[in-house]
Amino acid sequence: MEKFKKIILKILKWTGISIATLLFLMFIIPILFPGTISQQVKIFANQHLAGKLDYKKTHLTFFRHFPSLTVSVDNLVLQGSKPFQNDTLLTAKEVAVGINLKNLIFNREVKIDEIYVTDANANVFVNSKGEANYNVYVSKPSGKPKDTTETGASIKLDLIRFKNWNIKYNDHSARVLVDAKGLNYTGKGGLSEDIFDLQTNLDIDKVDFSLNRIYYAKQKTLHADLITRINTNALTFVLKKNELRINDLPLKFIGFISILKDGYNMDIKAASEKTTIREMISVLPPQYLDWAKDTKIEGNSDLYFHIKGRFSEPKNMKPRVKVRLLVKNGFVSNGKAPVPMNHLNMDLNVDLPSLDTNQLAVDLKKLSFDLGPNNNFRAYVKTKGLNEMQVDANIKGAVDLKTLSQALGLKNIDIRGLMDTNIKANGMFSLDKKLFPKTNGYLNLKNGLVKTKYYPNPIQNINLVANIINTDGTFKSLGVKLDPFSFDFEGNPVFVNADLQNFEDLLYKVRAKGVLNVGRIYKVFAKKGFDISGLIMADLSLNGRQSYATTGQYSKLDNKGTLILKNIKATTEYLPQSFFIKEGNFQFENEKMWFRKFLATYGKSDFALNGYLLNTINYFIERKGTLHGKFTLNSNYILIDEFMALKSGDNTDKSIEVEYAKVENPKSSGVVIIPKNLDVSLEANAKKVEFKGLALNHLKGNASVNKGEVYLKNTSFDIIGSRMNIDARYQDESPLTANYDVALKVQDFDVQRAYKEIDMVREMATAAKDVKGIVSLDYKLKGDFDKNMSPIYPSLEGGGTVNLRDVEVKNLKMLSAVGDNIGAKAFDNPDMKGVTIETNIKNNLIHVDKFTFKVSVLRPSISGTTSFNGLLDLRVRVGLPPAGWIGFPIVVTGTHSKPKIKIFSKTGQGIVDALYNKKSNKVIREEKRAEKKSRRQQRKEKEAQEEKAKNAEKQINTDLKEK
């Protein structure tokens, strides 16, 4: 017994000593090695991270992630890689790396084998050009010999653990958005090996997924158990064992993903087999899930998904997607329903090669359900293509909408009416080729009603009788009849009767009459943003044939009636704000739609239009129709700035190009985008037009909009106290770029006022700072606007003349320097009255033709080249009395602020012009001082540059005459 006690005591003793030693080591090691570890981790970060890294405090401890010895960094901030170095890629409350204790103690080397990241926010972004912000890890070149004397940290990972992450992945090039909140991830395996198996456990509280701004998942929970074989040499991920659960829906998938230099390659198959309809419904948007909780749902479902192929934006390659959804023996019933929805069956197949909607194939082999005797629905639809679509469809059913609503247990909406339909179609649909499937069918709705909780009164007495027939598969035999379509809302009945025949040359008879309260209609369906109680009042009779208008047979048309709009709010995808139509009184007279009274505002701008649109019927018939018209436009104030595409405003329905441009250029205004479907001339009269702080008063002239271009002809306005006449053209190229050309004439304007009030004068003519008096200008230019709708100076081409009618030039540095060098103080105040200066502009250089002026008894002349950035290469000849026939040469180089003078010299130093890429709107090379060359070489280059500039001016004249 004594011996046993001694053994126990020894065990306890050594256990205690071991624990004490362990605790002592856990306490002392962080004290012994903090400098080594902190220094080597910093070396590693500086060598391998391209993004800026910042943090507040570091810790070396066993206790944060026991039993691992970890280096912890608090409040870490990591910036993105170029060109996103000013944007945050990752923030984290804690980032910790586990240290291999053996290597630390015996080799004094830091080997990282674990990573922990807690409470993090990651913002991963790829712009429209395919540039990503996450390329922050810089690996060492493999061909470089290893420096064996260098010490530093190395990675040999066995564990990655992320806790409470929020990740947003926004890829503008692929138009994909993934937003995951509450992500917890654990990855185990030999992560430093070339090929290893990664065991993954993933949970996400809420995840959103959208493609082309269409959400396919919204606020879904996700759980995944995955085993992925990773080949780091080829950056390939092989999905071996993968079980995923989205809400209640289980999903298994296999395949691989390979990351390529310009994209990725994949082959992934996913399936959710032998699940229930309720589990399938759990992936619907959140607003439908409350409905599912209170509804009895039975039946089986299967989902199959396959994506295969390569994605490469530069090579325009995209993968193929196939989806199949099966629903069998479905049963849906709400407690209040007199009968359930029974025998719900569906077999839907979707094939999307290369993610190209023009190759989209949809095969709805079956969709059917019953709602009791004589109350059932059957559908078969098969399509292939989009712009040219092969169609095979058979839809038939008679449904009591009230019974359907009750069976589904629909909340917040009451729908009623008897719907009966029978449509068969087979053939090709193509607007361009004017083909339409052979069709015979009808859709009838009797005594319909729609009422929601958002508005107390229903849309009721909805009756629709629609018949469609096509006998030979062309537009010519297509006929559509609506007789009638009618409903009541707020005590106001609306009636529409239409008979449309031969869509190849449409023969139409349309009658429409009624009053529609647009604002309240939108309230019925809870549409936000339409807080204006607008009215549409119509009393129209339209009769005619499409060709009557296009061939000028206007006497055969019988279009008449009125359309009145009041307090209507309208938006377009290219403008940041809404148009507010205060009053629009339209009258139809055969081929013309007259604007008898049209008052509208846009932001601070106001418009009054009188005139007509021509052939509006054809515009709505043709897919790519153009509106033609002629108007008189009057306005008190137009602010051009608020039309710029990227400005802030109340319009939320912007195009995806504008939306992405705004995200990628948050501080830019963009340019004004012009509609491409207008051919309208305007006689404009505006009291004030303002553009970027520059006021144009009493604008009068002729404007036109044609195919996305705006033209001004014989237009004049008051600017800085003078009257300017211009002819101009403007065209946008994208939300961020535009081009223009302009010919302008202005008589007798004040130079100092122009210098103070007009940015372009200050930037183009810096010497105007030292000039006072009155000048006239006759100039032609063409160029590009940048993403803030400011001129890109290297893009400018053109030329013209400046007449110094009555000016005073004092202390111009370049002339004063000449005077100082030749001992003539009169150069500080030369006589330039009546002098005309001719210049040409190209590639950021201004070429000045020879002009002569007076300085006391001297007759100096100047010619040469200067640049927008202030470089000088000028030739001055100082003519001596009596008539300046005899003189001596001077060369002026340097800059406007620091000119360099050479007397009795003709050898200057040329300026190499800037290079500008018109396609990318980028300055490839700024102008710079040329290497010294012989006088002959300089003369040839000067002549060549001047010839280019003059040719550019001639081309502008030709362009303006043609347009």
C-alpha cells in the first residue's frame, strides 16, 4: 500500500511539475520571442503583400486560440491592389497566425501553420475591365536563386478558421453579385502541399446571389460540408464530397474549377434528389416563406444543375448552364380553401449555351394542376433562341381565380374572375424576319377583380376577350383582337377595343376611352416612388394602315382624339432624376401627334414644348422605331449639370452600364447620354442655360437630336457680356466619355472677364492673365470630354484666329524677358492693338503663325509653338527702324513662368507632342521638351506639325458642312 502511495505521489508530482513547466513556457515563450516573431511577420507582409496593411496592436499568446501559439493582430485593415489601392479590401477585429513551436524554439524560424480571422468584412471587387482588387499576394519569382542568408516567416498551413465574416463579391465583368453575412468557415488539410485535400465546414446566416441584377437567391441560409482536392500548381479545385443545404433544400455536387490567368474553367454537376416541394419552396424569396408556413404543401421534387466551360472576359468565352426541375404529385391547400390545388406536376428544362440568351432553350414539358371539376390548367411550352425563337406551345385551362387564390392561401391580395384560355402555337418568331408561329387561340377573363391591402378600393369589372390567329407563320396573316378590354377604378370606367391585322403592314382599328388615376393604380400594387397623383385621360380613335404614313398617303389615315396627362412622373434609364409632366395636352390628327400644351420640369430645369411628333403609331409598332418631330422649346432655366448620367438623383431604374460606371467612379459626374431613337428638330429659346458654373443667357437657335447626336446651328447666346454664335455637335460614347466639335465666333469680349469666369480660357490661354481689353474670336475645335464632362486637352484639334481689337499687355514674362535682354523696357507694354493672331491646335500643342506688332520704334514678330502645360519654343524677330526690314533673331524656350532667351539665335529646342488614344480616351504620352536638333530638322518638324493642325481644321470645316 505504501509503495502504491509513493507511485501515486510521484505521478502527481511529475504531473504538477509538467503542468507548471508547460504553464511557465506558455508564459515565458511569448516574452522570449516577441521581437523575433513580430519582425519576421512584418518582413513576410512587406515581401508578399501589394496592398497597404495597417493594424493597431499585436499579441503573442497561447491563450487566444489554445493550445496554439499565435501572433494576433487587432483591428487589421488591408487595402486592395492597383488600381484599387485606396479602397479597403479587408477589415478584421483579429487576425491570428499559429506558429510551429518546434521550429521557433530550435531553429528560431517562424513557420505559420494556422490562420484565424474573426469579425471580418471583405469587399471583393472586379470592375468592368476585369481588374480585381484582391491581387494583394505577391509571390517570389521562381527563377530567382534563393537567398539562404535571409530570415523570415514562411507558410505551411494545416488549418484556416474564419469566424463571423461578412463578404461581398461584386464582379462587374461577369455581372455577378454575392453578398454573404454571418459566414463561419473551417478548412483543414495540408494547405502548403502542392496537392492536398481540404476539408471544409461552412455556415452562412444570409446569402444573396444575383446575375445581371436579377436575384436568384435572397437572404438564404447555407450549410456546406465539403472535401475539395486542390492542386496549387495548376490552381485546380476538384470537388470530391460536397453536401450543401440552402435553407431546407439539400444539394450535392461534384466537379472541378480551374483558375486561369484570364478567367476560369469549370465542370460542376449539382443535384437535389428525392426532396419535397416544401423543401424546394424554402429557396424562394423571403416574402413567400411566411405564406409557406401557413399552407399545407405536399409532393416530391428533383433539381438538377450542370455548368461546364470556360469563362474569359478578354476572349469572350462563357460556360454552358443546364437546369432541370421536376415536381410530382403536388398538393397545396390553405385552411380556408373550399378545394385544394391538386395533381401539381411540372417538368422544366433550361439550356443556356455560353450564357448567351440568344441560344436559350426552354422546355416546359409539363405544367398542370386541378382545382376541382372543370377547373384545371395544362401547359406545354418549348422555345429555342431569343431574337429568333422557335416556339412549340399548347396552353389550355379554365380556372376560377378566386378558388386558385384561396387554395394557395394568398395574402395581401384578393383576385377574382373566371379565366379561360386555349392557345396553340408552332413555328418561328422573329421580328427582323417578320415571322410568327402558326397560332390559334384565345384568352377570356370575366368579372375580374384585384384588391390589395395597400389601397382600399379594387380594380374591378375587369373583362377581357382576346383572340389571336396566324395561319401561315408570317406577320402578314397575324391577327389580334381585343373586344373588349375594360375595367373600372375609382368610379371611372376604361374601355379599349382593338382589331389588328397583317402585322407586315399593320391594319389597325383602335378605340380607347377613359380616365386613369396613375398614382392610385401604383398604390394598389404598393409601388414606391410614385407619390404623385397623376391622371391620364384618353378619348382616341385610331384607324389606318402602317404604310399610309410611311408612303405619305396621309389622307387615308383617320387618327383623331385627345390624350391628356397631368402630374405624371416618368424616368429613363440614362438620366439620374425623374421628369415631372405638369400638363400634357396631346391631339391626334392623322399622321401627327400635336403637343398643344406641354409643361414639364426636370430637377431645376423647366420646359414648355409646342409642336408635333410624326408617325408615332409606327414608332410603337416597329421594334427599332425612331420618333420624328418638330418643336418650339421655351425655357426659363436649363441646368446641363443635372443631366449628367452619374449625378445623384431619385431615379433607381438606371441602366446596368450607368450603375456600374457610378460604382467604379463614385466621384465622377459622367456625361450627358442622348437617346438613340429620336430625330427631332427644336427651335430653342432659353432665358438661361448653365453648364458647370458658366452662364449662357438668352440662348436662341436651332437644335436637333438625331441618332444619339445633338446639333446646334445658327445658335447664339450672351456670355460674359458678349454675344457668341456657334455651330456644334455632341455625341456620347459611354456614360464616362463623349466627343464634340464646335465652330464659334464672338465679337468684342473682355479678356480679363473671360479669364476669370471661364475655366477653359484660363487653361488654354494662360497668357490672358496679363492681357486687358477687348478681343474677337473665330475658332473651330473638336475633341473629347472626360468622365466629369471636362475637355481632354490632348484630344483637341483645330484652329482659328484671335483679333486683339483694343488691348493692353503689361508685364508678360516672355516679352519682358526679351526686353530685359535687349535693353528695351518698352517690351513690358507693347502696342498690340489691331493685331490678328492665327493658331492651330493638335496633340496638346498650340502652333502660332507669324504675327507682327509694335514696341516703340521696333517691329517685332513672333511665331512658333507653345503647349497647354506652358512649354515654349518661339521665334522672335526684332525689326529695327525705319520699317523693320532689318532685324535680329531671338529664340524663346523654357516655360511661360520661366522663359529662356537666346539673342542672335535661330536654334530653339522643339517640343515633342502628346499622344492620345481616341478609342480608350487615354493620354499615352504627355508633351515634353525634345532633344536638341539642327535648325533644318526643327524647321521640317515645325512645318509638319503646322500642316497636321491645318488639316485638322479643314476636316472640322468639312464635318460641320456635311452635318
